[in-house]
Amino acid sequence: MTDAQLIRRVIKPALWVLGVAPLLYLLNRTRLGDLGFDPIRTITHFTGRTAITILFITLTVTPLRRLTGWNPLIKVRRLIGNFAFFYALIHFLIYAVFDRELSPVGLGEDIAKRPWITVGFTTFLILLTLAITSPQAMGRKLGKRWQTLHRLIYLAAGLAVLHFTWAQKKDIRLPLIYAAVLAVILGSRLVLRPRIAVRRER
């Protein structure tokens, strides 16, 4: 089996199963009435954490590719990133529909007056932009600008953690763990890049 076949027949189907699994888990909890005393809050928090987690996994693809030397791994990054956007979209829609009742005025007031909403909405817009421009056709159309644009994923990850931290208000232990994980992921990129450069020189 070639690398391309392995990606297409095994890895991508497995990623689809893993990507849909959190949604199926949430739907099952909803069916069982196991969402606690505030179901909307539970769903909002779950989808937000899921989006951040998948976003972090997206960021690990390049370090893993550099560490293993298996370049075909980069072909799954777009799929993983789109799942991050998918859960961010659900997260935003739950808030917009149930908290703001799709009121443009209410949404505008929250975005303008509540810092964690401002940061969260900015993160959502970045992920939306990345999802729209993720197809290969858009990459060919944008050329070198595509790579520059998609570096915004690092900003989105940082803003997502900040949004999570501010939204928690009091107990920020979990957001701090997310921040530490992000620091390790970004640090690994800096550490691995010089090593690859040295190997090439040899």
C-alpha cells in the first residue's frame, strides 16, 4: 500500500470517525437527558473545548511530520482543521440561538461590551476564513498569500485559549492547562525546525 493509499483508505476514514465521535457522544447524552441542570451551558462548554482540542491537534501535524520525516502526514491537516471549525460553528450557533435568540442587536452588544465574546467571535471569524479558503482550488488561487493567511491559525489558537480563560471567570485551572499545551506545541515547532535545517546541511 502506497502512502497516498494509506492516507485515503485508512487514516482519513479513521479521522472522520474520530471527528464525528464527540458529536455522537453529545447527542447520546442529550438523548439520555444527561446534560445537567443547564443543558445549554453544558453543550456550549463541551463544543468549545472540543473545538480547541481539535485545533491543537491540527497544530501538531507539522511538528509530527518534521519529527517522523513522513511528509504525507501533512495531507490530513486540512481535514482535522475543518473539524475544529465545525465544532466552533456549533459552539457559536448554540450561543447565538439560545443566548441571543439570533438578535443582531444582542449579538452586537455582546461583541462590543464583553471582552471574552469579542475574542471568541474574532476566533470564530478567523476559523471561518481558514475553512472557506482551505480547498486546494483556493490555495492555487491565492498563491503565496494562502500560506500567509493560514498562519492565522496560531492567532486563533491563542485567542481561543484567552476566550476560554475569560469565560471561566473564577476557576481557570483547565484553561491554564490548555495554555501550557499550546505553549508546548508552539515550542516544538521552534525546536524541531533548526534540527531539520541541520540535517539538510549534512
